[in-house]
Amino acid sequence: FYDPYWSLIPIFLIPAFWFWGEGTADSLRLGLKSLAVGAWGARLTFKWGRQWTGLHHEDWRYGHLQQQTGKFYWLVSFLGIHLFPTVVVYLGCLPMYAALSVSSQSINLLDYIALIISLLAVLIEAIADEQLRSFVKSKPPKGSIMQQGLWAYSRHPNYFGEILFWFGLYLFGLAAGFEFWWTGVGALSIWAMFVFITIDMMEKRQLQNKPHYAQYAQRVSRWLFWLPKK
């Protein structure tokens, strides 16, 4: 049940922050921010809904953690799976608070840059997800590795897009005023969570299940887009 929360709560926080600020934020900035967050939330929610097979479905990472922690899993579940991501996603939304509740700064060039980066990030995620989905539907031999399209330049292009989105959201906070530089703690927290926890778990699983993944990892960047090594 937590996955749709991640993709929906930022959408609801936009009007909440706007009303909290008594509607004093620039209306065009409100529209641009709503467009960026709405596109991100719609894509992520659609992906979750398309993959969800019912109440019996559980992310493999949760089952893995349960096997590792045994009777202490309830504590890991509460702190690591629910509380920690909730705090992180709220920190990531702090730039929206700055732009919609506190600042009365008029819209400027940085707002449009933030919009472009945010939408580009959503597009990268959507393309990466669709390429991976097509690869899985083709029923490749067991142990095969997705190495086409965006996956030829990054081992986790979908997570790169997710990280990029939150930094794009941070730029909306800076556009509202450079005194809100501190709201970048959210984007940094999300970057750290994906790079040091989520991607790390994915990498270990791939290395265990796919014999040629180590060679792929030597050629292709871990999460940033970069030209593959020969």
C-alpha cells in the first residue's frame, strides 16, 4: 500500500501548501509546479497500477528484508519501509512549501528551467520503464540483461530520472528565492536513498541472479548517463 502513497502525496501537497500560504504564490508558478508534479505522479501511479496484481503482491525487497531480519521485521518495516520514505518524500516537497506558502517572488527564468528538467526527468523514466517492459514481454532467456536503449548508457536509467526529478523540483524552491537553498536537503536525501540503498540492493540481486551482470557493470555506468566502456 505504500507505493501509491509515494506517487500521490506530492500532488495533494501542492494545493495544501498553496492554501497554507493563503493563495499569495504566483499563479503561473503554481501552474508550472502542478504540471511537473502531476506528470510525475501520473506516470508513477500508472506504472504501479499496471504492475499491481492484487493484495498478494509484495515488492521483492520487502520479502528479502523479512528473511534477513526475522522477528525484528516489524521494526524494519515501520522504520525503513514506511517512516523513512515518508520523511524523505516530505523533505523532497519542501521546495513546494517555499514556493507556494512562504515566497511571494514573481515567476522567473529559473522556474522554466525547473519545469524543463522535471518534465525531462519524467520522460526519461517513462522511456526506461517502457523499454524494460518490452524487454521482459519478449521473454528473453533466463539470465539475460537489458542493454538496449537508455539501458546501454546507465544500469538504472529509471532511478536516474527519479533523482533528476527531485533536483528539478528543488529548482522551483530556488526560483522562489535563494534564501530557500536549504530545501535542497530533500533532493539530497532522495539521491542518497536511491544510490546507497535502492540501487545497491538491485545491484546485489542482479549479480546473484545473472552471471554476466558483472561484465555489464564494468562497461556501463551505475546510474548516471555515460558512454559505455569498450
